[in-house]
Amino acid sequence: MNKTTSERKPLTFLSAMIVAGLGMLTVPWFLTPPAYLDLALRDTAFGSDLSMQSVVLTDDNTGKTRNASIGRIGGAFVARVGRINSGSGRYTARIPGYRPGVARFQAAPLQNVRIPIDLKPTFGRLEVSTYNAMRSIEPVAATVRNGAHAVTQAPQRVVTIDLPPGTHRLSALAPGFCESEREFDVRAGKITKAAFPLSPDLTGDEIARFVLGWHNEPRDLDTHFWKSDATRVPSPTTVYFQNKTGRLPSGETFAHLDVDEVYPGRYETLTVRDAAIGDYRYFIHAYQGVGTIGEADATVQMYTRGCRVRTFTPPANCAFRIWNVANLRYDGTNVEVTERQLCEPEGPVALPR
């Protein structure tokens, strides 16, 4: 009896160990040892500060989702996932305003891994600089609004705003200047830099002011203002980049090209004086660069006293390089502007009509 009992003890102990070992195999840690995961998130377009934001992380192997905060660690924007199963894996990160980013990895047991995730923005960035329209480069601190929303709480010279793709109308106001509205085209993942010229109200002998702006090619749009009885070009009564001051036979100045810029995103300004009695033609010529007036995304704002403003945009089918905007008539008291809105191809210089 004692021998039988002593023989059974080792068998009983071995059986217990086997059962215990099988039980331990049911614990996940023994099947898949853990690793530890951090995700380094990066805005590939703008390099935006992602700290203090929250990211939704999905383990694509299991479908499980969790929220994680993003912090700045050593110059990187890191979301700490923490303990994961070692081996191969894939996580998808989602942050509002960005396309989902994916991280694939191979993590050894007990390894700490940091995997980069590149995020592509679904928004665009608009950088607007406000200037005095009467000067080539004279910054003006202005308050900018996007519809009813104030972009700036205090006047600034440069305003940066992230916006959904599309066309956005912004307004700007600064002391001593007329309030102005302009449209800007925003593209996803792109930075749009543009000047926002502000016109002072007319004073002294000023009777009208034209401010041209454009955002795309052709590279150089030129302002032209001609007296209707001009008999040759160039002449003292044709105002453009080669003759910035228009003078009558009497020597009086009737108009002056205040600003002449040559790049998209800039502006040109022409001011008409009270000596401009009679009929005049205002038109735009695509002087340099590839494309048509319709592709330039051009706008002309015409100001008269009291900050009254009219806005002109090219006809939708303006597939030419000359845009006849308007005719101006001044009788010594009243300014009358008649829209022409006629586009025509380049050719021999045409006299006003």
C-alpha cells in the first residue's frame, strides 16, 4: 500500500503540473507577449501644432477604438497608445480636419516603438496681408472678418486663417480707410498668400479710384485709363505702366497710376482727378504670363466719395487677354460709370470707343 501510494504521488504531481500548464496557456500574455506603442503625428502640409488635440485610434486588427490625447514630446506630437500585442499591427488615426492616417508596425515583445503617421489636411490656409492701396508696400493694421465671424480681435497687418476649400468672402476695416470686401479661393492642403488693399476715402481733387486685384496667372495684369479723344498710343492722355501720369493739353493731371504690381496676389491702383472732364475708358490687359483674364480670378473695386464702392468681375466666358471694364464720364460735378464688361483678344492697340 505504501509503495502504491508512493508511486502515485509523482504521477499525481506531474498531472497537476500539466493541467496547470494548460491553464496558463489560456492567459493571453503567454500567448502574445505585450509591446508598447506611441504614434507620432505630423501635419504634412502646414506643420501645425497638434498638441492638446484628441485623436481617435482604431486597432485595425481587432476593430477596437479608443481616444487618446496628443502631447508634445521632444519636438514631436505624440499620442500614447500604451500596451499592445507584440507582432505585426496597424492603427488608423482620425483627427477633425485631416484625412485618416495609417501606421503599420512590427513590434517585438516588450519593445517600446514609436511609429510616425502623416496627416493630410482637408482644409486650406489663407494668409492675407492688408496694405494701403495707394502705396506699393505699406502695411496697414486692419480688423478682418469672415462673414459675421471676427477673424481678428485686434487690428493686425497679417492674418492667417484655416478654411474649408472653396471661395470665401472676407472684409477688412482700418481707421482712415474704406471698408472693403474681397473673395479668396482656398484649396485643401495649400497656402494661399494674398494682398488685401484698402483704399483711403477720396479727398481733395480725387473723384474716383480703381483698385485691381488678381490671384492666378497670367502673371502681370495691367491697368489702362484712356481719354476718349486720344489719337495715338502712347500719349499724355493714355495712363498705363509706361505713362503713369495722365496730363491734359493744359498740363493738368487727370489721373495717376499709383501702384503698378506684376505678380498674382498683388494689386494695381489708379486715381482719377477732377481735371478728368469728359469721357474715359478703363480696361485691363494681361500683359505677361500664360492664360486669360477669366483664369486670373481678377476683381476691380471702384471707389467714389463717401467710401461708396462698386465691384466688377470679368464675364464668366472671358477667354481673352483684354477686359473692358467700364467707361467713366465726368461733367465737373457728377461721376457717371457705365459697365462695359466686354472681353476681346489682343491685337493692334485700339483707341477708346
